[in-house]
Amino acid sequence: MKNTIIIFASLTTLAIGENLLPEDFTRCRQKDAKLNDCLKGAVPDALRRMTKGIPALSVPPLEPLLVSGMNIETGAGPVVISQVYRNIQLHGLTDSRLTSYKADLKHYRLRTDSITPKMDFIADYVMKGRILVLPIQGKGVANITMVNLVVKHDLIGEPVIKDGETYMHIKDYKVKFIPERVILHFSNLFNGDKALGDNMNKFLNQNSDLVFNELKESYEKSLSSVFQDVTNKIFDKVPMNKIFPEE
């Protein structure tokens, strides 16, 4: 899903600090009149270079990005489903590109839009509920593919002073997912009944816009929390003037 999620990992790379940032990574200076243009190019470039992560800096591999688990609950409307996902893999993040970047460092805010040609969300799942008037339940492997996924990221920070240095702690990280198309597949629906499972997967894809729109807020909240935690592992350790050099 996310990335989604996608900008947090590249931002953590930019946050490593001037002395630790790999020499071939682009530096973007605070006072650069074209700071946003610099970041628009530097962030996806850093993202691609981090496919295998940077273990020494606790930056995880991005292809795939692993998430231990998340719980999704919807309780009203045409889709009422309880979902538990474990061993989540997010594929496709490093193919993302930025379409806009706005850094308001004076107010500790970062906003960006990105597009990912194909994002795969693969996980072990347990699910029970109903979609429209049809009951659904299963336990197996889920594969949710989002095509031409637009992600809107909004990082809201606050200054934290430690040892005379200013750090940019991210107190809120919001994402919005806008896919062009969603493809859903859940293995082992209805305890492995192939006919029922095939028909339900067909029904899900015929109504994928409805299903995804009902569930996406829960996905956004869950993955936003993941992105915020990972981002702050770096932002809470590295002074702001090392993330965005002043000179």
C-alpha cells in the first residue's frame, strides 16, 4: 500500500547528516532558492540507491519494504470487514517518482506528491465480514496491486532542542492513496472452496473501487504510523541543520 509510503525512507537518507551521507547522494541546502526542485530530484534518486537499505544506519531495505503487521477494521457502510495482516511485503517503492515537493522548514512541514507505477501489497491475512450483501471469510495470502498509485504525503514536525541543537521531530505523518486501478486477490477464501473463492475474487475486482475506497482510510492510518516511526528514528537523532544544511 505506503508507501505508499515511499518518501519516508528517502527522507531518512537525507537526514543521515553531512558526514554520514554517502558522497554520491545529492545535498539540498536550506537557503537554496530552488530547494524544492533540488529535493524533487534528490529524494527519488536516494530512494533507488536504498533498495537494499543501509544496515549501519538502521535504514531498512526498500525492495521489498517489510512491515510486521497491521489490523484493519471497518464497521459501517457497504463493506464491513475485519482484517489481520502479517508478514507484509511492499514491492515497487523504488520505482516511485515525485511530482511535487514543498518544504516549509520555517514551520517544520514537508509536503510531497509521488506516483508509483505499480505497488504490490503481499501478506498473510485473516479476514471475516461482508461486502454489500455477500459474506466473506478466509485465511491465506493476500495480494493487492495498485496501478499508477498517487500518494500525497504531509509531514508535520515540531522543533526539539537537545544539547543546543534543533531537531525536527515528526509529530504527525499523513498519507492519502489515489490509485488509478486496484487488483485484489485472496487465496484460500471460504476454507479453500475453489468455486466460491474464484467467484468472490471476481466479484471483488468487479467492485474494487468500492471495496478499496471503504478500506483505504484504515490502510492510510496504519501505514502512516509505520512511516512516522521510521522517519523519527533518524529525525530524532540527527540535527535539522544536518538534514538540510544551512550553507
